[in-house]
Amino acid sequence: MNYDQALSKLTAAGQEHVMQYYGALNEEQKESLLTQIENTDFSVLGSLEQKDGAGKRGKITPLAAMQLPQIREKEQEFRQIGIEAIRAGKVGAVLLAGGMGTRLGSDNPKGMYNIGLTKEVYIFQRLIENLFDVVREAGAWIPLYVMTSDKSHEATTRFLKEHGYFGYNSDYVTFFVQDMAPACDYEGRIYMEEKWKMATSPNGNGGWYSSMYKWGVAKKALEDGVEWLNVFAVDNVLQRIADPCFVGAVVANDCAVGAKVVRKCTPDEKVGVICLEDGRPSIVEYYDLTEELMDAKDKNGDPAYNFGVILNYLFRITDLEKIREKALPLHVVDKKIPYMDEEGNYCKPDKPNGYKFEQLVLDMIHELDSCLPYEVERKKEFAPIKNATGVDSVESARALCTENGIQL
Ligand code: UTP
């Protein structure tokens, strides 16, 4: 792309200021900026207009979860099915490690955070240890696909290599990189990170499968005979990954996707709730959950919307293929965006200063025909690290690990 083409693309998007330092750049910087402009999809900024209209939902009705007593009853059968699928190489795990972890506030990717107290225990290490439990039980390696972003790729790959993948077989570890989206101020003006670089942020965890496909990793997985992908967040240090019982339950119920869920601790807890929307599986974010839905009861008199998702899903790849090209909704998220100020200084804000644009994995659920919500015990499987202190923090996760006999 040449200067004129770049300028007209920016003008159409109302972002001419991106070129304001162009004359002062060296050749390499000019080239780099032109390439970034060429590769940027400015149409995401259009979602700012619908921002306040977002949240219009279809008709919400309950979707019953498979609860712990039902799971216990069939545990042996489910485990057997799950273990067989894992031994046959049909199950892969996808670690979503492309986020910025701004709430935690560490400069490194979140997985590199050390939660140890008496020794080093990194978040990545905890997750790999959990996956290892299943590898030992099944006697088979489980392919681990790791999604990074431009901002976390180098540090993540170097860190895992330096630590010998925490004992995992590196032949079974594959990385792929997600796309980025521009980040802007509250007026919709894209921030600059450098004079030759627009501020960008990872485009959300919803693009994981299309990125996996774009990188040729999904095709390879299919060729290797992988049929199911267990997608999980980097920050829940207690979750079971490629959990044979969960895999068996989803396979036995012939569902396109399974979602691990926990019983909510209060009706207004800030978790996405599993439900049906216009008859299809869906997740209602906590801010869309009306008082009426919070108080609704199911036919047994229990709260009808009582199970929250924990970002641990098992997807059937053939179903993912059907929805790969579908556009998911774009969420406009208020976040802290590092930027370059008028004087050319790099600033790291300590409170949100603008918008990022994200697609979310939870919106994929609504595209699929069937979903099995599968209850897990929250004290055993839900220790997310979002913040440094307080709720869902390093502190709370440490306490839960200790309660579960994990030495830190
Ligand atoms: P979060 O919603 O907690 O976002 O991600 P985050 O960016 O990590 O953290 P904050 O909000 O800035 O504090 C949930 C999961 O989705 C992954 C994260 O790495 C985490 O595993 N994720 C999020 C991506 O892989 N890519 C993204 O673009 C966003």
C-alpha cells in the first residue's frame, strides 16, 4: 500500500491523524505504518455506534444443566468413554493465552505469573500439571494448542521453552497467533502507540478457531484425527483440562459443545449464565440478566438461571467448521490502553481510557445446535485470577489451591 492509498483508507474511516508524523519517519518506519494500515480492519469502529443499542436479546428460557448427582451416577460410564476418546487421539486442548491481563497488571503474559509462596509455581505450570494428570491416566499425550497474540507470543514461546514446557512433550505443543484490532479513545479516535504504530489490542477470545484455521493448525488437528477441542482460559488455575468425565458426558449426549458451569453463589453474581435464547443454546452476560430472570424458578422450584460458565468448553470440530465463517458480534470494551501523548511520551494509564473491540467465545455457543451445561464443583475447579487482590485474585486462587492440597 502506498501513501495515497493509506491516506484514503484512513480518511474513509475518519482516522487521518494516524499519518500526522509520517514526514518525520525513516523508511523502515514508513513501511511498517503503511503495512499496519493495509492490514487493519477499521470497520470495527462502526460498532461504537451500536454500542448503546447492544444487549437486545431474543426470548430467554432455561437450559437445564447436568448436575453433580446425575454426573456421579454415570461417572464410570462417562470416564470410560472420555478415556477411550483421549487414547484414540480424538481430544485436543486449546489454551487461550492471547489476553492482555490488564486487571492483573503484570507486564508479562498472565501465564508467566508466579503464584508460588515457597517455590516457583507459574500459572502455565499449574495448567500443564492439571493436563498432565489426564495424560498419565490415559497413557497418551494430548495435543496442546496455545493461542497467543502479537503482544504475548514471543514472551510465551520463550518462557515455555526455557522451562522445558514444564515436562510436557513439546512435540504435542503447537502455537498460533490471534488477530489484533485497533484501540481508540472515547471519541472513536485511534490511539497511537508510536509515531509509526497505531495502538492495537488482541481482538478477543472469540476468534480462536478462525485463527487456528488461518494458521493451518485446525487442518493439521483434523488430519491427526482430533475430533474435540477443549478450550480453556489461562487464568483458572484449578480447572480440569481434557477432563475424561466431561468429555464422556458430551460425547454420550451427542452435543456440539459442552460447557463447564458452576452453581452461582448469589443471583447477581457476575458470571455469564447458560440458557436458551429463541430456543438455541446461549449465554446471557450478567449485565443483561434482568431482575425477572434472576428471580425465575424452574419446574422444580429452583432458580432457573443458576449456572455460570467458567470459560472451559468442549467443541466438536465438525460443528466448528460449520460456523467458522460466521461473524460473531463485536463487543466494545472499556479498557486501559497504553498510548503516546501529544509530546511523544509513552503513557500507561491507571484507569480505563478508551475502547477495545472483542469477539467472545461465549457468542459461539449460540451458533451451535446443542450444548450440554456440565456442573463442576466450584471449590475444586474454579479459581480464576483476574485481579492482584480481592475477588478472583492471586490471593483467592492461592487459598483455593491450598484448600485442594496443591503446594505453592
Ligand atoms: P479476559 O476476559 O480475562 O481478558 O480473558 P484478559 O485480556 O486476559 O484480561 P483483562 O480483562 O485485560 O484483565 C479470558 C481468557 O481469554 C483469553 C485470556 O488470555 C484468558 O485466557 N483472551 C482474551 C484471549 O486469548 N484473547 C483475547 O483477545 C482476550
